[in-house]
Amino acid sequence: MSIWQGRILLAAIGWAMAASASAGQTRPPPRGTDLAELTLEQLMAVPVDTVYGASRYEQKVTRAPASVTIVTADDIARFGYRSLADVLRSVPGLYVTDDRNYSFLGFRGFSQPGDFNAGILLLVDGHRVNDAIYNLMYVANEGLLDVESIERVEIIRGPSSSIYGNSAFFGVINLVTRSGGQIRGVEASGQIGSFATHRGRVAYGQRFASGVDLLVSGSSSDSAGQRRLFYPAYDTPQDNNGVAIDSDNETAWRSYGRLSWRDVTFAAAYADRWKRVPGAPGGAAFNTRKGESTDRRGFVDAKYEHTLANRLMLLGRVSYDWYLYDAVYPYTNEQPPPALTLNQDLARARKLFVDVRAGRKAQWQLRLFVKRGAANGGGRKPAPLRAELDQHGGHPQCTPRVLHSP
């Protein structure tokens, strides 16, 4: 065989292999197929999920520099998850605990009591939603989004502080919301359950001929909770033998909206949750039905993101967040006659965030963070306004507890 005949034969073999691979790419296997039964060409055609939160730009999970788990909207519907906490419970290495006031996420065996999930960063479409006082991440009914508004949940394990700053020590969770074009009309749902629990949600989404994509949703929920809760630590006659009566009520409202056109996106969210606290946190009086907490929080966000032909990415983002925490806990006076004294815990915060990035895969960036907030027990004036070239500022310290007579 001459040299030219050998070259022609190799070229024919290469052309046949390329044609076979091309045919495999045009016919990806259906979802749910056993991967062990696929050929190499079929495996190359299997769709690969993408992730945004790992590097702050869209990439395949196979190229992400972290261990990534993605829970899709199909998974949420299939398993009937009703909150983000339910979704995270299903992820290997994560667990959720609940003190009947807030839910706390454990990450790979770490869940220090009292840290308020401060080592985990929560994002909504890349927008940071940990509160500006305690860095608390909300995952249950106190959260900002309904799970029906989520397209996928990205769980990125491992430290990401080099990208996001603090609160990204154990990992990052990014909630990618659905588009209006995925809904195409009106969605309505309702639920009823035990303990006089009911919930309703209405959403409207549409993608118009002009290219404008609109999504708005709102929901409310209410529950009387368990009527009798037993706490062994308070199993004494003066504390009703450790039984808290009618102290587990909860009411929540949520709203979310997003408007996008070409490279511009506007989004806003608001959540209001009231919860009666059945236990006695911080040594509070037990079984008084006076312990309660209120959380109100929201944000508005405007983003411009454009990728040029040479893969140069331009991003500009301006967002404003606010947060209010107002709680009342009853304490028994030590001096006779016995009486209750109400302690008010109050925290307020406002945050302005400006993010400008340019370069290949966001190589260069400038972040401006302006924050105003305070946490105190007596309603004192907030801390002075300050600006920093960083995503995070320090947190004002809480003053000692201030008691208020009822």
C-alpha cells in the first residue's frame, strides 16, 4: 500500500467516525435512560446541566471548579417539595433543623448553634439575599421565594469567598427563577392540611412578541400549628407540666416580579412572616403566648449583562435591599410580685449594592457596597452610613437587652 493510499484510508475512517458522532449528537437519548447501556457516541450527546453560582457566569457543571448538585423544577414537582428547606433536605450532605421559629441548614456536618446560617451564601439569580445584620439565610416559610417560582436550585459545595466574600465559607446556593415564557398564562394553586393550614398562590407569566418577558407571583399561607407541644425541660407544675398551648401559629406573605428585555432585567421581591414562638428562647417565660417574631424583607434589582462577539462580558448591577426584624419575648421579673416584662428585639438594615464587571469571564470587577443598619433592644438610632469597596461591611453589635414593661 502506497503512502497516498494509506492517507486516503485514514481520511475515510476519520470521516466515518465524524459522521457517526454527528448522527449521535442529533439524537440525544431520552431522559431517564440507563447511561450504562449507551454507546460512547450516545454518551457524548447526553445534555449536561449548566451552573451559574460556581464562577459567577454560566458554565457546564463538568467544568465547574466545585462539587455541584442541581435540583430542577421537575424534581420539585415530582417529589412535592413545599419549601426550599424541603429541597435542601433531599441533597446529600445537607440537613435542616427547626426550632419552631427559624430553620437552620447544616452543611457537610457543620451547623453551629446560633450562627444563623452565616457561613452559607444564598443567591436569587446571582443577587445576594442574606440579611445585612446577621447574615441569616432563610430557607423555610420566612424565605423570599415560593418553590413554584424556581426553575432550578444550584448547590455549590466548598469555600467561594474569593468570588463572593464572606458568608460563602461552606458553600453557595443559587436560586434560578422561572421565566414568564415558561408559564405562558396564569398559574393558580391551593393547599390545605392539618393544624388548620392553608396556602394559596397565583402567578402570571408571558413572553411577548416584542421580546419582553414578564413574571409576577404572590402567595399567602396561614397555620394554627400544633395545639399542644411538650418540652421536657419545662416539665414542672408551674410551667404547665412542659406543655405549650396554642403557641405555634404562623402567617406568611410573599410576592415576586421580574421583567426582562434583551440584556436588561429588573426584579423585585418582598416577604412578610409572623410567627408565634412556642418555646422559651434565651430564658424567656414559658407558655405565655406572648413570644413572637416578625420578619419583613425585600429587594429591588436592576441588571445589565451583555456578551460581545469576542466573548468579552460586560455586567452592571444595582440593587437595594431592606430588612426588618421585630420580636417580643416575655421574661418573668425576679422580684415579687411575679409579673411579665416584655423584651423587644429590633433590627433594621438597608443596603445598596453596585457591581460593575468587564473582561473575559469577569476578570475585572469593581464593587461598591453601601449599608445602613442597626441591631438593638431598645429602638436606638441606626449606625451611621458608610461605604466600602467590598461586597460586605461589618455588622453593628447588639446593645444589652432593654426591658419594657407591658
